[in-house]
Amino acid sequence: MMERKKKRLRKNWQFKQVFGQGRSAATREIVFYFLANNLGFNRTGFVTSKKLGVAVVRNRVKRVMREAYRTWEGQLPKGFDMVFVARPAAVGRDFQRIVAEMKLVLCRAGLFPRETR
């Protein structure tokens, strides 16, 4: 449990740092920001705005994104702070579509090997 908590971005300044200094890649449904963190592991954050809808909808989108990331986090290079931001087009999409979109933004960012898509 403690290990998982270390791998999350929690503080507002951490998110601001990734947004301000990091690079980004985007699709219609997800925007991905990343920044090297000089640690031996990745830290992630998942963001949904109130534009997506009520809390139930926002939380479902975040849960789906977290699970998609968890399934292939071992294939990603280490040492990055990553933030996945859901756009309104992500609402109502099924798990496989979200997984495909997340892999696509990671490929565009150069962090996910293209042949495993």
C-alpha cells in the first residue's frame, strides 16, 4: 500500500510543475503531460474536470484510466511524473477505447513502444 502511495502525484504544486515544465501529447479524449523526475520510478496523476459531469461520472473515468495504466505500467520507462487529463469526449467510452487512447498518447509522447500497440 505504501509503495502505491509513493507512486502518485498528490500535491497541487506537483501537478503545476508537470503542467508548466513538462511536455504533452493529446488525442480527442485524453491529454497526457510528462516530466522527468530523476527518481527510479514513475509517479502518476489522473485528472477529471467538472466539465465531464457529476462525481460518479468523473470517478468512473479516473478508475478506468488508473486500471488501464496499471495493466502496462511495467512496460514504460522509469523516472517520469505523468498526468492523464480526461476530456469530455472520454465520458461513456468503454474500457478498451480508453486503453487504446492512453496507449496512443503514450506513443505520441515516445514513452510506449509502437509495436506493442
